[in-house]
Amino acid sequence: MILTGLVLLVLALLGAPLYAIIAASAMAGFYRSEIDLSLMGIEFFGLAEMPILVAIPLFTFAGFVLSESQSPQRLVRLSQALLGWLPGGLAIVCLATCALFTAFTGASGVTIIALGALFYPALSGAGYDERFSLGLITTSGSLGLLFAPSLPLILYGVVAMASIDDLFLAGIFPGLLMVVMLSIYSFWVNRRNRTSLADASGREVLAAVRDSAWELPLPIVVLGGIYSGYFAVSEAAAVTALYVMIVEILIRKEIPWANLPGIMRESMVLVGAIFMILGMSLASTNYMIYAGVPEQLFAFVDSYVAGPGTFLLALIVFLLMLGAILDIFSAIVLVVPLILPVASQYGIHPIHLGILFLATMELGYLTPPVGLNLFISSFRFDRSIAEIYRATLPFFVVLLVSVFIIAYWPSLSLVLIE
């Protein structure tokens, strides 16, 4: 068993696909237990019995369509018109716009690439420090993962068998906390920067609202439809995808019909990879349950952890290390099935655990050696990884404080669902 684990670890380090590693580990476990390996196929195709999975490709496609249109520019203009008068206002605009955009795209790389080209020159022209600007944009790329209809939120709900609606509600206040804390930091750092102030005129606000008239109803369509009970999550995803296509292709005509197959292909490649990993992880999870891994893990943790408070601290440290070497989608399908039963032994609500898990994993985007945002910003702005990391460090500290608040103030996540 140890030899098998070492071989799989070496294969993973050599770049073998994650789904293949998960599948091989599950097959080895079932084989040793003399269980028919046809169960692997049954578990994989069992994905088809989860109606909620329809929402993943639809929301992903809608996010890719938005990123290919002029929607980012319109959101920037609207935010600048509303907050440009405030010291640090453009930085707050960047935070809010990127958080909203990431909630729909679900991929921080798309946000940095799509909005970085808009915000970085604007921040530089407004007199913001270069290091601050680099850190702000890099950090903002993963800021919206707690807001509906974030793909990691949906994926956690599927893996943990938790209510997607409850997760959407639970992420609102913790997500706002992270945005507000970063906004306060941005305001404080730039409080003496008078060149960053923009004139706020009622005419510009009205023009920006009019220009964004088709994008503004999107959060209302998604959140209002779900929480009013009028839409299921999968139905809201279908309505969102249809609405985005009608607006960007037929009404605004910013995306030619000829580009649509390429957008579909690019978005579905991401979805296909997630589904492969998820299908194999279901089989692996069932084996771990059969082998009693959660019980063994709890017995090990219980010998070192005194109570829920200590467990939460250990979990945050573990997730920070995990986020440094694993992307958020892989971490969800690999780790959540293990920590969920252990957390339940300490009375941690599964919804609170999910929000804490995702909030902590957001920091993984900013943590070397595998921090995705660091690499994308390094490529996008032609800076070294070390320079980007130094720029994000103050923002990392602010987000870490917010993670501890989320961890030890469970009501922040649970107040809307209780």
C-alpha cells in the first residue's frame, strides 16, 4: 500500500492528470478489498443522476461569453462613476468589479486577463503605487469565489451533498467581509493620494447606468430567481446562459456567431476536466468510506486536537499548505470528503465548513509555489514571481485576518440560513 502511494505521488509530481491519479488510487483500493472494479464505472456514470451538475457547464459558458464581450469595460465605467470620488475609490472599484466578474467566470485567470488590461493602466494613470496596483489586481482575481453563482460553491455542494441554495446565502456576508476589509486597506493606503480622485457627475452616473443596463439585471435574475423559489439552481443557470447569449450576440452584437463554437469549446474543456475529476473522486470517496478512513483520521486528529477551536486553527493551517500545492477544484474533490466527517465530530456545520474551506483556499491563489494568480499576473504584467508575491503580501495578510473571523464567527455564514 505504501509502495502504491509512493508511485502515485511520483506520477503526480511528474504531471500525470489528476483524474488518473485519483482513479488509480481507487482501483488499487478496490482491488485489495476484492471488490468488482466495475463499481468504478457505476460511480462515474452516477454523475448523471445529479441534476445540479447541469448548472456547472451553463454558468461556466455564461462567464466565458461575458469575458469575450465588452461587459468588463462597462462594469468598470459604472463602478468608477459611483466610487471614483472616494480616496482609493478606483482600487475599491477594482475589488468590487473583479469580485462580481469572478463570481460568474469562476476562474481567477480569466478575471486577471480580462480586467487587468483595463485596471492596471487606469491605476497607474491615477497615481497609484505600482506595487500596490500589481498586488491589488492579482488579489482581486479570486475574490468573488464566495458569491453566487461561483463554480467552487456549486462543486463543494455536490461533493459535500449540501444545499447549493444555502451555500449561496452563506457566502454573502463572508464574501462581503473580505471585499470590505480589502477596501478599507486600500482606502487607508491611498488616503493622501489626491490624484486618484475622479469627478463624480450625475450625468456620468446616469450614462454609465444606461450603458450597463443589460448587465445589471444578471445578479437579480440569478439570486432573485433562486431565493424566491421561482428557479432551481440548474434552471437559473439555463436562464443566465440564454440571457447572456441574447444580450451579447443578438442585442449588443459584440460577439459574432462565428466565435460562438470556439467559446463553447474553450468553456467545455474546463467543464470536462472538472467532471472527470469529480467522477473519479466519487469512486475514491466510496472506497475511503468503505475502508474507514474518516474514522481513522478522526482518531488521529482527536489525539492532538483539544476541541473545535483548536481543530479550526489546525484546519486553516492545513488548508493554507494545501492551497500552496493544489488548485481549488482538486482540493474540493480530494479533501472535502475526508475533513467533512471529522469536522462534524466537532460540531462544525457543513455549510460553515464549506465557506471557511473556500475562503482559505482563495489564499492558495496567492501562495507559492502553485499560486495560480501569481503565475498569471507574472505573465500578464511581465514581472517576476517574487515581485508579484511581495506585492500581494499585504493583501494576503488582510485576507488571512478575514479568514480567522469567518472561522471563529460561524454566525456570519449561518445567519441567513438559520
